[in-house]
Amino acid sequence: AQTVTQSQPEMSVQEAETVTLSCTYDTSESDYYLFWYKQPPSRQMILVIRQEAYKQQNATENRFSVNFQKAAKSFSLKISDSQLGDAAMYFCAYQGLTSGSRLTFGEGTQLTVNP
Amino acid sequence: EAGVAQSPRYKIIEKRQSVAFWCNPISGHATLYWYQQILGQGPKLLIQFQNNGVVDDSQLPKDRFSAERLKGVDSTLKIQPAKLEDSAVYLCASSFGFGTAIQETQYFGPGTRLLVL
């Protein structure tokens, strides 16, 4: 079974600074997708960024980028120029292509942005 | 484009009572998911529908939980009877399905917070 591990329960960053959230996963599949979702106090899950495992190029979305290391099974999220609105719980999620399309989530990292 | 709709947003019930949650996915999305998120944890899949057929219900506690998606659009999740450990946020998500990363990306509704006393 696939597992996703987020080893940082909490992180904090100063406004305008950069922060990196870690995620590792375990799978025997060769093709899969990886996602980062943001969950503010409202509890709605909001897609931040996605990465296809077959692509070597790291995905970027404005201030958000990932460092995808397939061999190491690592998928970290970098937030540049952090803003107060980035404060939320961040979940890393795995989606296999041979095991149905369910998302397997990590335990989450609570990000605090200090003014 | 309207997002995934869920109701009610909040529900408080006593244990052994029954409760139902409703979800309306994004228009055109064939795949619908129900997740359970217990406080302090990541969401866990309960059931996945492709149109009106069940694709995966391996983690659904079938002795008390049931779900249906009769016309391939709206879905209802029911708990009967509820237990204290069912207190959680129930998230509905939908996707186009059919393989590519963009098509498989799941979009979530606002969730229903359930408290069982």
C-alpha cells in the first residue's frame, strides 16, 4: 500500500521569506501523480500544485514550486515571498494510476506566517 | 464555473441517530469521491463513484455507512447508526476522470462537519 509522510507537523515563516515543506512517499508503482493541497480553517481543500511522475521538470505555479526527486521518493513544496494568506494546513497527496484514482494523504503540515 | 456543493455545512447528532450528507459535483465530472477527515489527520477515502457505479468502497464501514449516486450526478452519504468516532469532516470531491493528471485532479467541496454526542 502507498504511504505518504510529512515529517514536519508545524512550520513557521516570516512574511516575504521562503519556506520549504517536506513530503516523502512509498510506492511500487512507476507512474503516478503527486499533489499539494492547502486547507485553511474553513476546511475546504484547495489545489496548490500537481506533478506527473513521468515529467522530470519540476512544476511551478506562481510563488509555489516543487522539488520532485523520483528516485528518493521525495516531493517538497517551496513557497516564495510568503504572504499572510498562505497560512494554512498543507497536505501532500499521492494518486496512483494502477490502484484506482484515490488520493492518499499525508498527515499535514501547519504553516504559520508571521508578519 | 460552480464548484462542488455540499450540505449541510454543520450537523450535531446524538450517538445511534442517523444522518445524511448531500454532494453536487462540478458539472461534467464523472468521478465523485467521499472522504472522511478526522481532526488532526489527512482525509481518508470512503467511497469512489464513476458515474453511478461504485469503483472503490474498500474503506467504507458498510455496517453503518451507505452511499448512492443514482443518476450519476448528486450523491448522498448516510450514517446509521452514528458512533462517537464518526465525528469528523466529510469531504466530497469530483474529477473528470479518464487518466491524465488534469482530468484526474480532484476538486473538493467545503465539507460537512459532523459532531456525534
